[in-house]
Amino acid sequence: MTANGARDDRAGELDARTDGEDGPTATKDGEGAPAEPDERARRLAAARGAKLILARPPMGLTLAERLSDLAAGAAGVADMEQLGDMYGDGVVADLEDEVARLLGKEDAVFFPTGTMAQQVALRCWAGRTGNATVALHPRSHPEVHEGGALSVVSGLRTVHPTDEPRSPTADEVRDFEEPFGTLMLELPLREAGYVLPTWEELTDVVAAARERDAVVHFDGARLWECTTHFGRPLTEIAALADSVYVSFYKSLEGIAGAALAGPRSLTEEARAWRHRYGGLMFQQFPTAVSALLGLKRVLPRLPEYVAHARVVADALRDGLASSKVPWSRVHPDPPHTHQFQVWLPYPPEVLNEATVAQSEETGTQLFWRWFPDGPPGLSVTEVTVNGPGLAWTAEDVREATEEFARRLP
């Protein structure tokens, strides 16, 4: 992958990268070696010790901290006198009802992973349309981060209306040369820089799919953070699609888990496939409670995060422009969500060392981790702004940026 997108060999790093995981660096086929333990431990220690940080990654919290927070908040989102869930009832069913309500869909079904949720959704639609071809972006999650599972596991075929670093246009969908049963749109398109179409572009591309008798599925792992850009509530956005997948950890800071929302006939079939895929788990109450906490605590704050991310991006751009770095880019500018990319013309190891050293020596952590992108010597990082980032002023960002740049050769 090249300009405006992330390379395939970064697939496991903080799908990881800014949402709170720090896993193996994977290839497109899902293979890869774990990050060096000493490097990872040093990075996490620096993040834990930072007094000023734009987003504090959940994997930097101890088990005691996470469990204490879960226990402290559980009574605010769940009936503590009810029995633990069993095979999807109880608090898991409560979570499903809440997701369906928030998205304005008839029903929702819980899945342990988003990969499983989308596999099931797309194969269900293939059976209903009689067409096993899925139109999607080549940088979308199933193509980059799922080890080819759509074809290997589900027997589906994928086609790409565009390979530009953006969502497809209505004309590209309408004029595509072969039939497809489902159009899948990732909102936002993470690998291209968390980019979104305009509301008019989105409604037009959905209409173009309908003209072709295709159903529309939203990969809405981060749909929660899209309302500011579209200027529409979640229900109106989700209403455009026949089905929507959402994640509970990527924006909402939960432990794990996902949901598939849509018509009840679809979710009932999805429950059967969830069982076949091994996703009907005996108990999921910690994950469900964590998701409900995210919906209560984080979801209402996401517009605030998006607004402040634009302040941070402006200050980053200005700080880099006034520093000694020969070239820099913030993308998209302004950010469409509370996450965006920054590119610099240095090898990732140079930038990673400067990042960790700044955090260790000053208590300020500006970036998280850098990766190679494009031609040799060009690197990209992803910036997330959430609760801790609201404490930063524009001047704080500019000063931290200038301090970071002074550490570069």
C-alpha cells in the first residue's frame, strides 16, 4: 500500500495502533512476528509514565486497573442482581437491545470479534441475493486484516470498484463492469487515513448500489465517531444500510466484541452462523458490561474528541511547518474523525526512538508508533485524540511538536 494508506505489514499493530492493542506486526495473510518485547515494554512504560498524552492506550493499563474500573462502573449499566449470562442471554441480550436502539435497527446480535461478524453478515447476504461477489475497497478490513477469510472460509469473491484512497463514488459503483450482490463500505476507511465521504456522496453511492439490486453493508467498526462529519445522528446514517457492524473497542474503549445490526430475519440467521463459526460463547458478561460502559461513557464524548482532534491537527501542522523537518503532512486535513495520520520523511526507527525518548525525558507523549509507508525513508503514524487529549491546548501541541522535531537528525 502506498500514499494515503497504511501498509499491509502493519495489520496487527494497534488495530491495534491507536485503539489500544499492541500485537504482532502481521502481513496481509495474517502472519508476522511479535514486536520485540523490550521495545514494547519500553513504549508501554513511557506511555504509562506520561503526564501529557493525546490518548492513553487501554493495553497500558494493568489487570487490576481494568477490572477495578469494570467493577466500579458495572452497577451503572447492568442489573447486578441478575445471574450471569449463558450463551447470549442476560446482559449480552441487553447490550444487543441497546445497540439496535442506538442504530435504529430491528435487532442486533453480539459477536466476539468484528471479523466474525462481517464474515457472517456477508455470507448471509450472499445466500439471500444469490450472488457471492462482494464489492469493497482493497484497503478495507476484510481485504487487509482478515487473512483472506472471505474467500478461504466463507467462499465469497471480492471486487474493487476503486483503488483510490477513498470510498468509491456513485459512478464507480453504478458503472462497475460485473454484477455483485453486496456493496460493503468501511466508514471511516481506516487504512486511507480514517477518511469519510461527504453525506451527499454517501447517499449517492448507496443509491447507485440499489440501482444494481445490491444490498449495502456498512463496516461501521468506528461508525460511532462519524456523526460530526456527516452532521447526522447514528440512526440516520445506519438507515442507509441493510446491515451495520459496529465494534465495542475501537472507539468505545471496551475490552473486545462487536455487534451486527439489521432486520430480525438477518440477525436470526446470523445467530445460527455465529454458532457454526464458534462464536456462541458460554459467558461474555465482562465484555458486554465493558461495551455498555463504553456506550454510556465514551459515545457521548466522541463529538468533543473529533472537534479537539481538529485543533490538535492544526497545531501539529503548524508546529511541523515551523520546525526543521524538511517535509510533513497531516492527513486528512482537517480530520474527519478523532483519528488521523501524520507523515514524516524519516525511517520509522528514528521516529520511534524520538517518540519514546521525548515521553521518558519530558513526560509528554505526542505520538505512539511509526511505520514505513511509501518510498524508503517515509513513515506514517496514526494520532488519536480522546479523553486525556482534551487537556492539551494548541500551544501545548506546538511546543511538543517542536521538541519532538529537535530530536530528529
